Amino acid sequence: MKVILSILVVLCFGLSSFSVKGKIDFKHNEANKKVDVYFGDSYFTSYIYPDDMEKQVLYPIMTASGKNITRGYPINPKPFERTDHPHHLGLWLNFGDVNGLDFWNNSFAIKPEDKANYGSIKFKEIAKTNAKTGTLVTMSDWVDINNEVLLNEKTSFVFSEENGVRKIERITELTARKKVTFRENKEGLLGLRMDRAFEEPADKPTMFLDANGNATAIPVLNNEGVNGVYRNTEGFTKGDVWGKRSAWVALCAKKEGEVITVVIFDHPENPNYPAWSHARGYGLFASNNFGGQAIDKNASPVKLELQSGEKLVLKHLVVVGGDLTDEEITEISENFKD
């Protein structure tokens, strides 16, 4: 096992590329409440906004070669996936403590009597698509159980692809409609739930889907093909990246014969840069600018207050590529800062 892991770590520092697939195309399917994103004829992802979800997400997310990097559960479960955290789906942004409301953990799994403790993000409209620049602009509201608006959200997604490296730049503008306070909490901020290949091998009994899609407690799991390895700017690897502050964190795995690297970048203009990593071996890959002492007891306290009308702008970048080296990732990071 150690030999296999060592080979993977070496592969994760190699080089790989694909050709550019072509122009960006947005296909808005209002009936199915989604916008599909293509590079030429190659599908990348969809912005989905169904009424029965507590937030909007990008799901699924595909590599340039057509491999899915995202977990399917709960809306499109695949055999042998974990069934934990039903609020983890695709790529999203929300937080665990906004005026005392938990936006992060809200899902269909929350009991009706507990819903008042949770917030939801309600879709309003697709404001703009621009195929030339690869930009999708969406509007939504952060609300409580009574649909009282705490924050208006305007998010611009900028999609691009070059030499098989796909990028999602997300610029999130949150405008307070009343006094709003973000208090330090480990549940945030930009989250991505990964396909099983990107997890660390399971060593404890837990709930997984069986071959028929039924949730089953499996004491000993077949870890074949499960080989994810985290690393960050400072050189920490695997589970040691959790709770560390870093400009970027990368997750590398081999899936169906291809080494794939996914990287989350923080931006210097974000509050509390660099963000705390909330990356877990079971497949949650997240970056949290408001973790503070909820993640690291030695950190300075974190609290951000917005008065009515004040705006918070957050910038993040997600990259999906092949065998990206630290040098290549650092170059992307420096370009993102500009």
C-alpha cells in the first residue's frame, strides 16, 4: 500500500495536457432549472437551481477528458458512495453562522421542528450569460425560515479552459438587507464534494450505498481506486492540511487511469486571507475564510459585521487539471491575485 501511495504522490507532481475544446456555450433549460456549460461540444458543468434544494450549486463537474470529479449522492447516487452529509453536493458557497442561522448544514434531512435554526439561499434569476467571456451571472437571496432576506447575492461565474485545464472563477457579492454578522464557524465557506476516487481509503465502518443503491453499514470497504492525496502551499499533505491557512490546497487522485488534480485558491482581497482549509479525507474539500478559533484555538477571533446596504465581495478559483506541479499551481495562484 505504501508503494502504491508513493507512486501516486509522484504522479501528482507530473505534467499532462489536452487540447482546447473550443468556445464556451451556455444552454439554459428553464423547465429543468439549470444552465449547462460547454466548451465546444465538451460538457463541463451545470448551474442547478431546483426548488427542493436549500442552495444552488454547480453539479456535476467534469474534466476535459469527461471524467466526473463530484459525488452523485444525494440527487444522483452511484454505487459504493458514502451517504453522509446530504447537504454536500457539487460546488457551493454558504456558511454555518450568519446571524445565528446555519446555512451550511441545511437540507431535506433537517427535521421540520428544527428548520427555524437554518437559513436557505433562494434563487431569483439568471441575470446574464456571456459566451464570449465565459460569464454566468446569477441572483439569489439568503433568507430565514420566514423568507425574510438577510443578504442579496449576485454571483459571477467565469468559466475557461486552456490545454485541458478547466477553471471556475467565482465572484460572490453579498449585500446586507439588515445588520448581518458572520461569526467564526468551521462550516464554510466554499465547498466541493468529491467523487469517491478522491477520498482517502476508508478504515472505519460507515454508511455507503450498495450495488443496488441502498444505504448500508459496511464494516470493511473495498478501497480499490480510492487514492486521494491533499497538499497545500506550505507542503503539508493528506489530513495534515485540515485547519491550516493556505493560499491554495490541491487534491490529486488517479481515476480510470488518469491522474486528476483539483485545486481551490483563495484571493488576497478576501477577509482573513489566507483561508483555513476545511478539507476532509471522506471527500469534503472546502476553503473557509471565517473559520477562526472554531478551527484553530490559537487563531485570532473572527467576526465580520455588515450594516444594511454594506457589501461583502468574495473571490475564489477552482481549477480542474491533470498532473499539475506545485510550480504550475503557484503560477496560477499568482495570476489569480493580479
